[in-house]
Amino acid sequence: MKLADLRGILTYSARFRDKIFVLNIDSEVIASDNFHNLLLDISFLRSVNIKVVLVHGASIFIEDLATQLGITVSDTHGMDITDEQTLKIATMAANHISHRILEGLRDADQQAAVTNAIIAHPAGIIDGEDHLFTGQVERVEIDFLLKLIEEDIIPIIPPLGFDGNGQTYRVNSDGVALEVSEALHAAKLMFVGSSNGVRDSGTLRAQFSIEEAETFLHKHAADLDKEMKSKLQHGLRACRNSVSRVHLIDGREDAALLQEIFSNEGIGTMIYANEYEAIRQARRRDVGSILNLIRESVEFKQVLPRNRQSITTRIRDFHVFEIDRNVVGCFGLIPYPGSDPEVMELECLIVAESHANQGIGRKLMDYAETTARELGAKRLIALSTQAFNYFQQKGGFLVGDPDLLPPQRRTIYDQSKRRSRVLYKDLVPL
């Protein structure tokens, strides 16, 4: 591994620390020669404090087991009719796969547990046909999964659901992964399958916005195979319902998972949502709200006081976080013209006390980083007397030296006599 690669991983790992990733692993991947390497990569994610939930498919193993037993199954993917003998085969195959994952994770020094966290009900009669033991996810036992995650135990979720009477249903793993990622507010839903993303006229589409993915799906629905269509449909819904990023990668390729997560280019296809809908550029009418936020922080000697004129003059440098039309957080960006490399300062990153510990500060920090990068900045500076640990642990900032500041800003820094910590972060291009 190159040193530059390690730096890239460290940069991204700070961004993803303590976030939940839901990985939906197709049975083709589990049957492949690369499966052991994939489990090692998952172990690496845990080593950098990324929380992982595993959902798995079973179709290939259902087909193989049915062939061995001389049984004809009614469906292998959990999307059509599941008769009684198909349910038995599906249950046997799912249990075998779950056990195989347990063995592999134990070999990778990771604790895991197979769960019955999916509560399901019958899919019922669709287009005049009773789907028998095919189920639909009714809800996800979130408290159960969170307890495992908090204990550093990786939850394994098979493509099976259970009703209140203990009846088992065959459920589609794409649908399970969607429901789990939504319920856990996962940062990423990753479809680890046998296709390296989406291709358009033979060319890999590295990324889609929600709107672009919807357009593509509508235009090419007839050309897509059933599995890819399912993943795109479920991925779109996930992005509409709180999941920031959905990825489609080929899990049979060595290190595909790590390349997709920890590199600028990625290796598959990503669908992304606008996760900053509550953040917008400040307007003149927000000056009073920003002053109130600053006043609250000044009382705790966290920031220097500002007056109305100074905020009004620079209002276009500020962004606010708004909930129900109430401003509950803000930040400002100060450019350092002529600096080398191009540098901006993140100032006044403040969240109202009433909305503390809800992740708003982290969202503001991420948005500030994105905005600075779009404005051409290559480095972000933050000065802090009390929140430097937060910048380091949540934002991936490093402790620097006052000499990083340009001369004019250094003069102001020295005159304040606050001896703020100078932190910096080199911005990774997207």
C-alpha cells in the first residue's frame, strides 16, 4: 500500500467514524473465491470504527440445494410465489449461509450474531395469485440491532422474516436491506453483488443524483435485468428516505468494497441524496438569529462576540441550519485571498443548546467542507479554544501551528490573546 493510499483512508475514515453502513451481500458473492477477502475488508471497516450490519441473499444456494435434493422450487429470489417446500429449502440455504458468514467473521476476529430482527407479514394475493410464504417486511426490531452494534457485534440478517406467531416467510434481501438502512438511518447502503455498478451504453455510471437515477430507470427499465432493476428501485427509495449514499459494486472483485469507500474515484455506481436540505445560505433576515446563537456561545467563552453590522456585512459568508423555519445552527467561511494553498477559515460553527447532540454540528461541518471545496479551497482552517477535540474527532482536523495563518490573520490572532488551537484539514477532491 502506498503512503498516499493510507492518507486517503485516514481522511475518509474520520468522516465515516461511528456511522452505520448496511451491506447487502448477494449469494453469488458468498459463493465466490473472493468472499474470504470481503470479510477481511469488513473487519477493516470495524477497525476504523465504522459500524456494519450485514444482510445476505440466498438464491444461488437455494438453486444448488434444490438440485441436490431433486426438488423444483417455485421462486429463488423472494419476489414471486414461495410454496411450502421452497420455504423449507430457502430456510436451509439461509441458515447455511449465515453460518458460513459467522465462521468467516470469527476467522477475521470479529464477533457476529444471526438475528430474527425482521418482522414480516404475508405478501398476500398479487395480480390474482396467492404468494403463500413470500413475505413483506412489516418492521425492523431496531432496539435489538442497536444493542448488538453497541456491543461491537455485527448483526447478520438472513432473507427471512417472522410474524407474531413464529411463522417464517421468505423475503427479498434487497427489500430487507432497504428497510434496515432506513430504520437505522444508515449513512450508506451498499449492494455488494455480481455487477460492477450501472452501465449506460457500455460505460460505467460512477454516480447518479436521485433525479438522474429516476430518469435512467424510467428510460432503461425494459433493458435492465430483474436484479439490477430491483437494486436501483430500492436504492432510490433509500435515498429518498434518509440514507445519504447508495452504492452498487461487484463483491467478487478483490478490495472493491474498500476502493468504493476510501477512494475518490470509487469502483462502482453511487446514488446520492441531498442530505443538506435543512442547510441554506444565510439571508439578511437571519442576522438576528445568528446573533442569538453567537451570544449563547459568547457567554461560555467559546467564540468572540460579533455585532450586527459585522454579521450583516458578511451575511453571504454564513450558512444556517433551519428546522421548521427556526435557525438552530450556523457557520461562516472566511476566504484567505492569495494564500497558498487556497485556504478558507471555518468560523462560528454553533448549534443551539436546545438542539445539541443531534448530529447538527457534524452536518454543518461536512457542508462547510463541501462548500469550501466547491469554492476552490484546498485547506480548511478552524480556530478553537474549547471545541478542538470535536473538530479532530468528528471532522478529521489536525492540530497545526499559528504560522499556518496568513500574516494579516496572524496579527489578529496574536492581538486577541485567546491562544486558540489552530486546526487544519486538507480537502480531498470529490
